[in-house]
Amino acid sequence: MNNEDLTPFIEGGLRDLAALVRLESVSAQGRMLPEAADAVTRLLEAEGFTVRRYAGQVAPVLIAEAGEGPRTLLIYNHYDVQPEDPVELWDSPPFTLTARDGRLYGRGASDDKGEFMSRLAGLRALRARHGGTLPLRVKWLLEGEEEVGSPSLDAFVRAHAEELRADGVWWEFGSITPEGRPVLYAGLKGIVCVELRCRVADSDLHSSNGAVVDNPLWRLARAVASIRDEQGRVTIPGFHDDVRPASAADEAAIAALPGAGEALTRTYGVTRPLGAPEEYHQRLNLMPVVNVNGFHGGYGGAGSKTVLPAEGVVKLDFRLVPDQDPDRVVQLLRAHLDAQGLGDVQIVELESHQFPARSDLADPFVRTAVSVAERVYGQAPLLNPSSGGSGPMHPFMAAVGAPVVALGIGNVGGRVHAPNENILRRDFESGVRFALEFMDALGEHA
């Protein structure tokens, strides 16, 4: 591995990151999305990329391309961010990149503007190393809809599969442990988000009527309690029928992962972990789950209000593993609720569904990422067959036909989607080095 000074590229990347963070590209509220797409386009064009812009349902989709060579890398990032609310919980302005105690704070500093800029800074260093050229072809897909479920992306990737053809895809995120060890992911869980709604009257009633009128919150509580057991296993009949068995390589990778989530427990003060400690990585990588995101209805203010609510709502998300089908999961949920005598509980589907995806850990593209990460970070990376989270990875594997790996600059205390989102400066610097060496290695392997 070369040891040239990357300081100019790191400092330039951080200046550009600060400018991107200032753009309040909140897709859930439609804020500054064209402006952010324009800014990303200018950054890429300055590095010799040809950028093509397409209309999305919410925000522009960009495809950029530069370099020459028999081997092609496709990078996926997004330029939209989560809302900054609640603003009062931020210790510094959310759209101002602020340095404090070795960390850089700001909305999008990690997810996903910091990830994008660490890679672009690494590409600048790669071009400098090779006298102004790139040793491989680099394609970049950037969207502005990821934080609202990427409603345009599945159809877009399928329609532009030939334009996006590549030997491998570098995904938009990743993390570094507190000890500086890189964490790689070769897949993502799928997701289905739904609301359960129940109404028993046209108006709230006096709670004395609870003797003769059913309560929608009781019915929703019964529905929720019927779909998961005390250990977190989904109990809907047929739900697990399509789950793909883990491969021997998947099982070996999980067995090599250390710890049992101690950093997560410590950082977030977790008091009720699920499963035995030795099951932590197995469950996070391979177990489909259902989550209650919110339970709403009735009175929630100070003191008491003796009311029988007319309606209630529960928000759920299902995290799925290969080869579960999101549409089939909704059908199974409907059949289960009906069988429980809860036919009046309505299911409303939210956002777009996403299928699960998982790459072959033996693929040369995955092995190159592992090898380079070990050289850059000085220790073997933690290779996960799947992240516990979700994203629009499946169409890249299904339509483009490429393996996918995720490695980035996040950290366990990064507060992604929360106030005080941050990255460690050291992780940004290492991310620039990894981007340089990973792309260089892919070019050499041609």
C-alpha cells in the first residue's frame, strides 16, 4: 500500500462536505433537493465525470461515469437527509458542519453526504496517483429519495440496467468499531412498513361506555401481541416458509464475529436485549423481525381523561431476509388477523417495499474489499453477510447482476437519523484512504 500524504484530499473533502451539509436536502419535506443534485453534479463534473440527470418521483436521479478500463465499479450514494427535528436536542446547528472533540456534527455528516465525500476525496487521490487518469471505469448512481424509501429506484435501476452494468457495487454506508476495526456488509434485509388501523365509532365516547362498546386500542394491542412472541420471533403462520437457509460461508462469517452487541448496549443504554448473547450476530444478520414503531390513539396529555377512543393506529415495520416477498408478507398478515377475529383491523401499506438482498461472500469483489480493508485499517474487518437494516440493494443484484459490499465511515455513536448526527474525523480520513486503495486494487485486478 502506498503511503502518500492524503492531507490535501482530506481537507478538500471536508470543505466540500461542509458545503453539502449546508444544503437542507430533506426529502420527506421536499426541501432543497434540486439544489443538492446541482451541487453533487458540479463536484462530479469537476473530476471529469459525465453526469446524466433523470427525473424521479421526489428528486432527481444522477448517473455519472468516468475513467477507462476493463473493470467497472458502480458506487451508490444518496444526497437526501432525514428531517432535523427535534431541533432543540442538537448541541450545534444541524446544517452547519461543526467540529467538536474529534467528531464532526451535522445532518448528513454520516448519512450520506460524509460517505459520498470520503469516496470522492479518495477518487481525487487515485487520479493524482495515476497522473490524472483512473485505472478503472467508475460509475456513480446518486438519488435524493433514499430517506423516503427510494420510490423511484427499483424501476429506475431495472430500466437502466445496461447503463449501470458493473463488476461490483460499493454500497452507501458502513461503520467502524470504537477500536478502529472496519465492518463490512454483503447484504441488506428487506422491509415492509404498514399501519394497522381500527375504528369503533364516529366520535370518542365517555369511558363509561367501555362496558358496552369495544375499544380500538384493545383490539390493536391484541393484534400486535399476536404477531410476535416474547423472544422476538414472528408468529404469523407461513411467515418463515420462504426464508433461505444460510450458506456455509454465511455461518462461518457470523461465527467469526466477536462480541454480543456490547457497544450498542453501552451507547444506547439498552435494558432488554433479545435472545442469548451468543445469538446476537445470527439474529442481526439472518433473523426476520417485526417492530412496533408507534402506538397512537386516545389521550396522551397530562393527568387523566376518561375517554373511550373512537380510533387508533399502530405503525409496524417488518425486516425481511432472502427469499421473503414483501407483498406475500402483507397477505400473510391479513390472513392472520382475519383468523384471530380481527377482520376490522385495517392494513394500510406505507412507502415502497424493499426486497432483501445478500451477496456471495466468496465472490472476488467481496474478497477484494475484505483484503483492502485489512491492509488499510491494520486489522481484519468484521464481515457480515447482511446488515440488520434495509435499503434498495435488491434491484442492483437482480437487474445489474453485480455483487454488493458496504463499507463506510459510520460509528456506533453516530446518531444517524437522530439529533447530533456525527462522524469521527479519523474515520473520514481512513475512509479516504480505503476509497483510494479499493479503487486502485480493482483497477489492478483487471
